[in-house]
Amino acid sequence: MPDLVQPLRRQLLRLAGALLCSPMLARAADGGLPRDVRQRILATLDAPLPKVLNVHHLALIRRFNIGWSPVESGAPMLNPEHPLGNGDTLQLAMQAVAGKDAALAAQRLMEASLLLPHFVQMADLKPGGYAYGRAPFVLTAQHVTLLRQQSWLTVEMLGMGSAEDYLAEGYWPTPYVDGKRPYGNFTNYPVEMAQALGLPVRRQADGSLAVTPALAAKLQALHEQTMAALQVFVREAGLRRNTV
């Protein structure tokens, strides 16, 4: 099994990078992180989650670059190659926290990434029209409900290697929404979407739950919009509280 995990992990990373960033990805731009920065990242991931989302965390979250994981049905993710957008991630993190301590900036970035699933619960954004890059995006109450229902995974939970492995590949160990079960326990995720949104769900003869094909198609389209919805949310949502 270990012989299979390494190729699978590399395939996932390269596929994610290719879809998110460039057609000819060989490795991420941040592969040469200083040793003390790497050690601080690993120590931060091993430490308890911060209980307070501070101004540094918020400044970084506002700059988060949301991508789309290619795993299974697909789902939003914090871009593992460029979590703060194009450019040197460490320099961008230092700019965001207005400091010159690279290790501290990396620590705050890792803390902010771990706080992202909690931020979605701690913040709110009114439905309406927002900018999504150069395109408009209409955020609905359904989008917000689904964002709060999504199942987030850490790198270790993916079973594709450790955070240290990701860093060695030149990627930041960022969290992902579970592409196989994005809204809970069901691989038939439109059912859980319908339940969360109060839409009709029917019980079939074998006892399983299902939605009509027409509703399933609408829900799949809605699911595919959650990347844009999350990008808008991290940029625009206001905190209702700053404690986890």
C-alpha cells in the first residue's frame, strides 16, 4: 500500500495544480521554504487550533485563493500552490500581516487555513450581486447554507501523505472540502444538499433516499457554484463573532 500512496498523492497534487494554476506544472513556486519556516508550519499544524480569529488571520483569509479539488465529485479547496494568489506566498503572507518575520507569517497563514471552515460559520454575508474576479456572481441564501454544510478535510485526513510530504513537493498543506462526501455522510451528495435546503427527498423501494433527476441536475449545478460562492464569502463576509 505505501508504494501506491506516493504515486496517488503526486497525481492528486499535480492534477490539482494543473487545474488550478498552470497547464505545465512541475512543482510549486514555494518549494524552497527556509528550514525554520517549514518547522514552524509543521509545529503550527500539530498545535491546538487558535480559539480567537485575530486581525492577522482575517487579513490572510481576505486574500485566500479558493480553487476546485479534482477529487471524486469535486469541491472547493484552499489552493495548495498559491493559497494567497499568484506570487511568492511567503512574501504575500508577510505583507498581509505587515511584518518581516517569515516564520510568524507562515504560522499565521497555517492558522488561518485551519480556521477557514470555522470562519464560514462565524461570518455572514447577505445575498446579492458581488464581483468574482472580473465576472459578476449572484450569491444566494442557498449558497451560504451549503457552504456551512460542507465537510472539510485536512491533508492528513485525505490519506495521501503528511504535511511534511506536501511541503517537500512544494505545496502548502491546505484544507479541502471532501469531494466524495462534500455535505456529510452520503456519496449521493444531492440528497444531503436537498435536506439542507429543505427540498423534496423521496424514499425508494430499497429504503435509500433520492431526489428527482431534474432536481439532482439543479443541485449539481449549485454544488459547482460553491467555489465561486466561497471565494466571494472569504472576501466579503463580516464576522458575527471572532471566537471558535
